[in-house]
Amino acid sequence: MALTLYNSLNRQKEEFKPIEPGHVGIYVCGPTVYGPPHLGHAKSYITFDVLVKHLRNSGFKVRYVQNITDVGHLTDDADAGEDKIQRQARLDQVHPWEIVDKWTRQYMNDMEKLRLAHPNFYVRASQHIGEQIEAVQKLVENGHAYVVDGSVYYDVESFPEYGKLSGRRLEEQKEGVRVESRSDKRNPRDFALWKKAEPGHILKWNSPWGEGFPGWHIECSVMANKYLGTTFDIHGGGLENKFPHHECEIAQSESINCATFCNYWLHNNMVTVDGVKMGKSLGNFRTCQDLLAKHSPEAIRAFVLTTHYRSPSNYTEEAIDAAAAGLTRLSQLQNALLEIADKNNAATESDAEVATLCANVEKNIRERLDDDLDTPGAIATLYSMATEVNRLIGTGTLSSDSARAILKLIKLFGNDILGIVPEVSRADSNVDIAPIMDIIIELRKEMKAAKKYDVADAIRDRLKAGGVLIEDTRDGMRWRKA
């Protein structure tokens, strides 16, 4: 089965055919680093983490580039308002680069804890100002942009295909929907490529048009083309970026290069809270740091991946707890298989059945992931396998070789690609955790005595996700493996 992806540009699933056989170039819009990463970010980056890992496991050599937006993203996501980073720096009474460094470090830390593999490299907008100025100059020279009082705007009417990604064709767009009528624009739909820096603006650079800073959209166009080529394979990002951000990227790049910008556009849907998009600006977000204090990385990833990436994920604590409870089956199975593998049980008649089971499971999971990254289907296949394997374990006929074969599958798909099963070594399975648990029990008692019930509950929940249950009884606390 060939890999198929839903291409937002053509609004249908398409067989994936890279420009260069065996190689894939992918660019994913990274965070604007003015605040803590939240679950909405996690959904996007977990999605593309799984995609890249699946591509690599399928034999592709992947160059995965992700940007860090550290300048130019204004508070209205268009051409008005204050730079989000500069605004936060003003509120915190620090220099904007302190905001950038603080939240970039937090982002990297949280993504590592969520078991994401880093892209091949990150690119920061502020490190590519020269290239952005050069791109804006080309757009002015070829008639796609114009200068007004130190700012430069893209003329959307110069690009008849504007709107082909989002479906918002020029003739259907109403003037002034996103931006109020402005005297310095020829058309309210035009967007900024370069903004004149007003007095007191800190993040600014010299340009042919005076001191200013780049528009949000030109940054990604320039960086994607620089590192992946004039035309590249896959551009990913959140659904909310389809318009105007990605639409504007297409217009800019294709106006400069006279070539297709990107062949496949992938958009993950959003995380909602009570049906409303989770976001910093709405104040309804749940930070990755807070979630990681209550839940295992595997539970968070399972919550995200049990919903298809193109569908919205509705956040509740109960939903993440349910994902964690489901993972307990796989963790318990993994531990049981490790014990059997260590016993060196001889071959049995069930070996042939296990070989067939493993072959079918691997085939089914690959087919699910090849079908537009159907992670819910892949996870369901792992759960079905667990049911069959537990049946075989119950008969006492599972050989050590069969146990190792199943463990290899769990490691490949559950651990390496989906990242929903903790990797446990044989040494880990034999460690006596009783002394450690005695310390944890005492710590939890102290937390409850100090009325820090949220911390006590977090300790209990994290241990539960890892396969250890703490129970509060009339005789005190006790623990057991799940």
C-alpha cells in the first residue's frame, strides 16, 4: 500500500510522491515564543513527529525543518497590533530577547519530555532578516509589492491564484474582513511584507525602506525555500494557519520563484475546550508543563493520537485518564513478555501462530499509518494484538522467541513511532522498586498532611500511568503493580 496524505491544497487524499525518490523535505510552522507551549501545540508537533518517524521507518531520508517565530507576529495575526513578543516583554518589563530565550528553552524542554524527536534543525526568523529583505525587494521589483511610508505590502490582486489553499478566492473576499480600512494600503486585503518601526519599537532592523521588521508570512516563505528548495514536498501546520499565513506564503514564494511552493499541505485540527479552540489569546489553554505534572508523556501522546489529526480533540482530564488506562494493558503485556523472554522457554506449536500474528499486526499498522496517518487505527491494532497475546500467555504456550518477536513489534510501533509505550529493559523489569516506593509513600503522606492535595494526587496519577497503583485505605497507604 502506497502512502497517501490528505492534501489541503486539492482537498483530497493523494498518493505521496516525493520530488526526489527516497528523500522528503518537510517544513512545519513552529511556535511564536512569547508564552508557554500548550496542548494545542503538542497536538501539532506530536502529529508531525509521528509522520516523520513513519517516513524514516519506511525508508525515506527526511529533512525536517521547523521554525521559531521570534519577531513579526502581531497580536491580530495580520497587520495590526503590537508584536506579540515585544508586548509580553513590556508586560514583564524585560528585553524581548529574554522572552524569546525563556520560552524557546521551555518549548524545547517540553517537546523532549513529550518524547518528540527534534527536527533536523530549527530556524529562527530573526537570523534570516537579510534574506527576507532580499525577497521583499524582488517582490517590489517584479510588481507584486509596493512601498508606502517605510512599509511594504504585497498586492494580492497581482496574484490571481490567491485563495487557492483556503478556498477564499479574491472575488469572494469582503474588503476589510480581517483588517480595517487603512490609508496606507491600496486594498485592505493586501498584507505586510515589511513594517515600518514606530518610535519605541525595539525589534527592528535597517532596510532599504528605513528601520522596520519583517511581516510574519515572509519569514516562513524565505526559510522554507532556503533550506528545502524552490519547490519542496510537505508543508505542515495547524488548521488555523491555513489562512492567512499559509495562503500568503504561497503567494509570496510563487511570485518570486514562478514555481509551485509546496506539493502537499497537511493541516492538523485544533484542540478544543468545551467546543472552543484552545489558545493563549483566549486564556483557556492547558500548558504542557502542567499536563506533564499530572500525566505521563505516553498518556498525553495517546490522548492526541487516538483522534485522527484532521479531527478536533476535545480536552478533558477524564479523556487523558482514559487514554492512560488503556495504555496500562500494553505496559502490563510488555512486562509479562519480558519475563517470558528471560525464561528461555523452548519453541512450541504456537510459534507459527505468533509469527502469523506479528506479520499481520505489522502489515495492518503500516497500512493504517500509510492511510493519511490513521493513528487511531494503528493504536486499535496494538490493543487487538494485546488481547490475542494475553490469550496465548494464559495457555502457557508462549515461547521466549515468540515473546521477543512481539516485544520487537511493541518497541517499533508503540515506543519508537507512536511513543505511547514506555521502553522497559529486562534489567528494569527485575529492579526491586519497594525501597523507592517507601520513599514516595512518605513523601505523599507529607503532601497530604500539608494539605497539598493536588501534589499528592499528581504523584498518584503519574505512578498509575506508569503501572503502579497507590491506594488510600483505612490502614494507610499501600501500593501494588497494576
